[in-house]
Amino acid sequence: MQKRLLILLTIIVIAIPSLRAQNENDSLYCNLTYSNGICQKTLAVTYLSYGKNPIGYESTDKEVAKIKEKLKYRPHSALSFLYKGQKYYISLNNECAPNNLSKGDKVEVNITFYNDIKQPNKEKYPFAIISSIKPLKDQAPSDTCSSYEFVETNDSTIELRVSINGLTTKADYSKFNGESFLPSYRGRYKDCLIFMRGYGQYYRLLTIFQVIDGKIQRDDYEHTMCMNPKNGKESYLFFYGEQPIKMVYNFKTSETKFVELRHPEKYRSLKGKDIESCNNKFYPVE
């Protein structure tokens, strides 16, 4: 009997660190990499509830004061959700509201982490706030742990370092006379991270990082834009595997939307080609 008890205790002692390591790897706070003190993640989660922000804003806590100074406002509410089996309650941007959501709905949240501010009452974690919520009713969510950062490696080179589900890659960008022309982050589609650079009024370079066959693949899509885009919006085309995706960017609101295009065979001839984009239609550049 004593021998069996000793074996059981030994198994428990060995198992506890393994479980703890697994929980840490599955955590919302895994693989955080920062650019200028900020890390952004876009994750598929399960909505639980919406309530009052737990941070006591009348408190004299130093971290609370830092939050007020950084955000320039007081987050009044917070979102409760499940991510990889763990429950979280994260502050919510005041301009972001979970309208028409029910417990158990799948949603996509964009979360910003600050490495110079700690979460009040949980000081081992950085402060985080949700900046957007999007329902995932018509597509299967992907639990993607992704991030990016720009790192100046020397006087003439800046690296864009991309991490998706533990995989990493990098892209180099040059500096000329102390200036660099870095791409801007435009959002995430499933496990793709999307960046864009614009040269002049009519040229856009869309850069897509996506996981294919266990590696991060980079694809560039050159677009020539037409004059006077409608409603301050521009449309771009890229491929998620063999599926053509239309990406619509609104310059007035900085919102990005994605549409899976029907009849993929109509667009496959554009794969790997320079693309002309005009009023939501795509043509090969002649």
C-alpha cells in the first residue's frame, strides 16, 4: 500500500510542472514580441460576458496611473472570454462594444499589450486592452498566436520579424539617409498577417505572410490603383492558398474587411501577376 502511494505521489510531482508549462504555452500572453513597447494579437475566442472594468480608477496604484496616461481615457468595461480552455477578463476600448453577442459565440478580438505597464493586481502580466471585436459566424475560427515587430539591426537595415503559431520569419528593409519606408500592418485573415506599402498615389504593394506546409511563406502582390476610389475605400487581391480574397481598406475609419471571392477560376490567372484594381474589379496590368 505504501509503495503504491509513493508511486502515485511521484507521478503527481512529475506531472505538475508539465501541466504548468502547457498552460503557460497556451496562455494569452505566450510569444509576445514588441515594437515600440506595443504587441498586437488577433485571436479567435469564445465570448462569455461583458461587464464593468475591474480596474479601480480611483486607486492610487502606480500602474493604474500609467494606464490613464498611456490611453488618455478610462476604459469603463471589460470582456470575459475563453481562449484555449482558459478564462480571461480583459479591458475594452470605450469605442468598442460587443453588440448582439450571446454566450458561447465565436468572435475575433484584436488585443494590444504594453510591455512597460503591468496588469493591476496581476503584476506578472503586461497590461492588455481589446480594441476591436468581430463575430465569426460564417467561418471557422483559427486559434492563431501571431505577432510582429520591427527591429533596427544596423544603421542601414530594419528587420520585420513575424511569428505565427511558434514559427518565425523575417524580411529586411533598407534605410536611406536615415529614413525607412516600412510597410504598415493592415490586419489578419485567418493565419495570415498582412502589410502594405504605398508609393505615390496609385501604387500599392501588399505583403502576405501565411503558414504553408509548416513554414511561413511570404507573397507580394503589386497593385496599380485607379483614380478617385469610391467612398475613400481601396480594394486589393491576394490568395489564401488557392482561394482569392478581396481585401477592402477604408482610409476614413482604418477598417479592413475581407471577402472570399466566388468563382475562384476567374482570378487564378492573376496569381503572381501585377494587378490593376479599379472600383472593386481586378485586371492584369498590361
